[in-house]
Amino acid sequence: MAGPDTTALQVEPVRQWLQALQLGITDALQAEEDAKGSGVRFTVDPWQKEAGSPLQGDGVTRILENGAVFERAGCGFSHVRGAALPPSATQHRPELAGAPFEAMGVSLVFHPRNPYAPTVHMNVRMIAAGHPGGPSACWFGGGMDLTPIYGFEEDAVHFHRTCQQALAPFGDDKYLRFKRWCDEYFFLKHRNEQRGVGGIFFDDYAEAGFDGGFALTRSVGNAFLRAYLPILRRRMDTPYGEREREFQLYRRGRYVEFNLVWDRGTHFGLQSGGRTESILLSMPPLASWSYQRPVEPGSPEAALTEQFLVRRAWL
């Protein structure tokens, strides 16, 4: 299947970095599990699209379930080509609607077992598209965001400061611009609620050219472990009981709602004929819903929505 006019000199370095990023992150998480003696290891599931599928390409899904530290931790790499760019990817590029495309990226969502350890999401990607005989376009996207069940200001500050440091070499405007974009993107419109404390998000990033876009995207991806591991280690052994577990499952329900209703990455994968198991690896293993659930005033649960699920300047 013919894709856009992307050269091997462009594609191969991105692919190699993404594969190394996936391996480095999952190795780091495996070390956390091994330190707890859980005996649970990442399942490594390489895949390749069958001939005649709407998409052609390959990838590797790495997933750990029922660990001591992580109830579910999924990290996927994919590199696919398709005959027609799906609608979810052409909102800002209508001239490319229906164009052949090539897309590759790493996407992860980690759901810790302990309710005091926050859920985290990170994604970095490159997409190229162009109609036959016409000009092609190549852009980058990605970011990372933190979704606590119980909020801690020092965690939010550390996460945002690491994001700011990753973007600083590329201009003073990038952190505030991408933070605002993250706040706007990870918002549950039907709940009038932020998904978490945010982080950074960027899409359709082509203004710095291929080299500049790739450098910025690498910096974001390479900063992930520095942003998340200190928070995880600070919270994963905090004592908790049934109340905290029940609230964790309830808040995970909000995470499911966002990913299925609003997330463009989920829509892109499903609309383009992607691999459903890999697309939905972001789902938590367990979640719950409650009709008009009451929240005790002044409680830590109330503090989450009042102090943390709001748009704030964390730095």
C-alpha cells in the first residue's frame, strides 16, 4: 500500500527512537515490580497487520497486569500506513482528508494499584500524509498528563516542572502554550471537569520543520520517567483501605468516559481500522459508576475536584 512521500532517512530514525523509548520505559517499570518481588512480568505481543487490512504495518504491545505496583500498565508501539487519513486527524488539515498516510508512535497508560499513586498517560507520534502527485505534510504530536485519585500539590508541581524543563530548549512559549492545550484537550465536557492536573499536549506540530519537531518530541518522551517515577515511588506504599479503593474505581470511570467519548487518539485508531486490543490498552482493569455520588464536604475526595481538577498555574 503506497503511503505519502516520506523518505527512509526521515522514518527510520523516528522508528528506532520510538522502539528504544518503549523498551526503556517498560524496563524501568519492570524494575519497580521486581523490587516488590511480585513475579509479574510484561507480556510482549508483537503484531503485524494482515494483507488486505485497511492498515498495513506492525507494532509491539507491552502490557503488565495484576502486579504489586501496577494493576495494569500498557505501552504500545505502532507503525502503520493507510489509504485514507481518518476524519479525526484532519480537523486542522481539511486539505488532507482522505489522503494516504503513515503514522507511528508510542502510547502508554499506567494504572497503579495504590489509589494514592496517580494514573499517567504519555504519547509521542509522527504522522505524514499527502495526496498522490501533491505536496506531503509531516507533523509531530504528543505530551503527558497526570490523573491523581488523591491530589498532592508537590506531585503536580514536580510533573509540570519536568515538562517545562523538557520544552525549555525550544522556546519560552512552549510550556505555557502546550499546558493550555493540555488543559483544553483533557476536559470532560459532559461533566464540566478536567481529567486530571494536566501536563502538556501538542498536535499538528510542524512549525519547526522535521528536525526541530523530532527534537522537541524526543525531549518530551525522554523526560517521561523523570516526571513520573519520583511521584510513583513517593505514593505506591501509602496505606489505604476500602474507602480509597472504592473512590479509585469511581474516578477510573471518568477516565474511561474521556477515552471513549472524547479522545482523538482512540477515535483515530478505531476509524482507521487499527488493532482494537492495542487501542484500548489504556482502559483500567476495573472501574465503577455511581448515580449522583455524594462527596463529604472537607474530605480528601472533595479536595480532588475542588483543588486539583481545575485549571491552575502549577509553576
